[in-house]
Amino acid sequence: MTQTQAHQTRALIEEATKKSGLVWVRGAGAGGAGAAGRALWHVWHEGAPHLVGDGPGEQPFTGLGLADGAEATVTVRSKDKGGRLVEWTARVSELAPDSDAWATAVTDLKAKRLNAPDADRVEERWARECRVLRLDPTGPTADLPTDSLSAAPMPTPATTREPIPAALPKLLSRRTRKPRKTAKP
């Protein structure tokens, strides 16, 4: 790979990842090359995406094989069409909570974190209970697979398979009508 190709590859990875709200990440030990990744929100900061998770109320990293120094495969999809744009290999680095790199990354992560229950103390909670990971791009992009890589969704208590209540359609279609005002002579 020439230096120009390396710069173009790096620019493609950076631009696609910055514009995407989610990246699909799978660690080296997470089911092999054909396994689907898990969608994780991130912030592009100082040349790499940064993730926060593995704590209460945050995105889970368990089962992905995202250990410090491990390799991971990152798939970036188009924000508007949902199709895969680029897939690349990353080296995982776990940032220590007392480091300057952690502090600057967490500042950007905090700004992007939606609906944090403890927004004023989220940095303290992340330092105490969560992991902050940096995914440094390494090498060229991979050829995109031809199969779908679809997987069953993770089990969660937030979903239900129960039928809707029988009265719901009537409640939704009922309109409250206000009496019309008539002009006085």
C-alpha cells in the first residue's frame, strides 16, 4: 500500500466513522469472522472512535472480546441508507480513569451522551463503574462481506410479544370534539 493509499484509507475511515452515529464492533474472540457485531455509540476524538460502557445504564461490551490490546473489527454504516460503508480493524485500548487521555475523551463522550440520569456526575460514575475504550484503526480496510451478517437481537426485558389491548384501537380513534362557537347577533 502506497502512502497516498494509506492516507485515502485513513480519510475514508475517519469521515465515515465521524458521520455515523453508531459503529458495529466485534472483538477477535466474538464468534469469528462471520459473526455480527454489536451496535455501539461512539465519539470520534483525536484520530479514533471512543466508547463508554460496561457499567449500569451504559452500553454493554460483554461478550465482544474488547480487552485492552486486543483486535476488533469495526463496521461503519451509512447514517441515512443503513448500508455498510467500510469495515476496518482496530486495536483496542482501555483508557485509565486518571489519565489525561481519559479526561479529554470523557469530555466529548459526556457531550454526546443522551439522557444520562446523572448528567452532572456522569464523569465520576464512568470513572468508578465503566470502561472507556479507544479503537485505533490499524492497516487497510477489509473487503465488505457479501452476506448480511444479520443476527438475532440481544435479549432485553424492554420488549414484549403480548397482543395489544382490545380497547386500544377505540381509544386511539376516538376524537374529542369541542362545541362550535356560534356568532352572536
